[in-house]
Amino acid sequence: MIIYGNVFYKGRIVECGIEIENGVIVDVGKDKRGKNVDGIIMPAGIDVHVHFRDFKESYKETIESGSLSALYGGVCLVVDQPNTNPPIVDEEIYFRRMEIAEKSTYVDYSLNLGLVEDNVDKIDEILRKIEEKHYVPAIGEVFLKDRMSVSYETLEKAKKTVNKLITVHAEDPNEEDDVKAEVKAVERCLSIGKFHFCHISTAKALDMIYHSESTSEVTPHHLLYSKEVVKLRVNPPLKSNDVRVALVRNFHKADILASDHAPHTLEEKWEGAPGFPGVETIYPMFFYMVKRGYIRINDLVEKFVVNPAKIFGFDRYGEIEVGKYANFAVFDPHSEKPIKARDLHSKAGWTIYEGLMAIFPKEVYMRGEKVLEDGEILIDKGFGKVL
Ligand code: NCD
Ligand code: ZN
């Protein structure tokens, strides 16, 4: 099969054909003619930080609803986080969650293993058991504060025993000031070793990570909103406007853009539950920003496709290139529209991006198969691959 159109290929948009066999790209070339696709054929997004809940929190999101939301947003692979209820802290619960995923995920799915004080001595063994059946992308997001938290000493111990990417939610538990809490935790973690830092919200911490072996992730909400404007809770908290502006100016230093999709019901939100849904809006909002010239298309692809695949070791995913899965999100640059919560598919039912402009994908392809067209899903749940 050949898909022909305007393709984001090797850093530029070129008119060419993509030849696909068994879901994998086997050739790309100007002389290849095939099925014509209108719009810009972009590589599908990879969101390495989502909370799809399930279990006792199925009322706020499930792998089914969360992955459907992802698909509508042009995201074909997600990394789910282990702070579920009950949490993913041993192989038994890991396998249970993967069984749910196999039946219900629309997009490709992978799951981080949780690290807590209680399992650090067995973490090696747990990982080994899981790896016999599944690919474990990372240990994370490891909390230093609140529920499921570990001490720096435990983090150090884990770092010594496992040779795995460990993703850290870096907020020092003993620091009141929100900027200092992040900077201090990052500083301390960097002295322990190499980590992947989730949702970095200050330029200072981003810069420290940039000059180290470690990698970083930023979210749309920390880039777009300050605490003066949005007074809702999220971890790490939104910062003052000058801290936010500095983060935007240093965006180029971030390795990954991820949503930290953290859905709650409206009632819970009013009661102060931390987090915002965002897996469906992240790629559409940033593609719109590309159109407006706020960010470069290459930076978006690097941070939302290439680096996520590279850092988490998803070899078959990434850019549109020979050897990779034919996973595409097709955007029509003329179809911009305001984001409305009622159009979205998360169970949360609300968004902090209401009214912001976005370009949603008109078509999505997974392994060469058209899975979404003009707002309609063409596959059943369970289509996604569990990694
Ligand atoms: C996360 C969630 O809801 O799971 N919320 C968030 O604000 N990022 C967990 C957390 O980080 O506290
Ligand atoms: Zn999170």
C-alpha cells in the first residue's frame, strides 16, 4: 500500500509517497504514487505521561476512554503512570492492568512500574518477571512527596539495583517555596545519577537538566498558564507569570513535551483534586501554534515524537522513516477551531483549554490502517497494541 501526499519527512514537508507493508514503512519517495491524502501527513504523537486510572477510579477515566481521547488527538502511543488505585507496584497488578489494556485500548499502550518504599528491595525481581511478558518502558513517575512517595535514599538504592529509565516527579518534600522545591529536588537527583524528569516547570531546573545526562519533560499547562490566571491545583503547581515566561523562553532545552493527562470529575476538581486532562488537546494545540509561527514544526516533532521514542526506547515508533510503524496524524491547516469540552472524549468532561484554538487531526493511521476519519473511529477498542 502507498499513501501519497504532503509528508513531514526528514525535517521538511515534501510531496511524496509512503510505501507500507505489514504496518511498517518500507520506502518513501517522490516517484511513489498511491492513495492521495489531503492535508499534512505528520508522524503520530507519543504522549509519555498519562493517567488512565481504571480500577477504583474508573468513574474518572479508563484505558478505554483515555485511549479514545488520545486517538482523537492524533496520539498513537501512550505511557500510563502507576499511581492508580490500587497502585502498580508488583507484577500481579501490572499483569491485571495489561489484561484490561489488551481488551480496551484504542492506541498502543505501555505502562510504567511504580517504585515505593515497600518494593524497592524486590524491584529487580518484579521487573524481571514483567519483562518476561512485556516491555517495561520505565519506572515512574516516582514521587518524592505525598501519596506513594519515596526518599532520596530509596531512589539512590533503586538507581544502584536497576538499569532502567527512572522517571521522577521532582518536588522536594521539605521545601515550601514551589520554585525552590523543584530546583532542589532536581539538584539532588542529578547528584544521584541519570533520570527522566517529568513535568519540569522552571527554567532553572530545565537548564540544569539540559547540562546533564538526564532528560526533561514539559507540559502545555506549565507553558501556557500562570498561577495568576488559572487558580486550579496541579502537581507541580502552576508558577508565577515570570517563571512561566522563562520556561517558554527555554522550551528548546526540553527533551519531551507530554500532557500529564490527569482527569478528575468536576466535583473532585472543585474539592481541589490536582491535575488536568490533556491527552486529546496537546498535539492539536501545538500544531495550531506551529501554524501561527509560535513554534517550529521540527521542534514539535522532536519533542512529541522523536525524543519520546528515543528516550523510552520505542524503536518502531518515531519519525516517518523506513523501518518505523506507519502511524500518522493528518492535519488540515485550514481546519482550526476552538477547543470545547463537549467535543472531547475523556470522562473528565472539562478542559482548562476551553476556547483556545486548535487543529484536530482529520485522519489518523495506525500501522498503515486508517483508524479515524472526520471525527469517526473506524476500529474497535482493543485495536491498540500492548507493549
Ligand atoms: C496526578 C494525578 O492526578 O494522578 N496529578 C497531577 O496534578 N499531576 C498525580 C500527581 O502528580 O499528584
Ligand atoms: Zn503525572
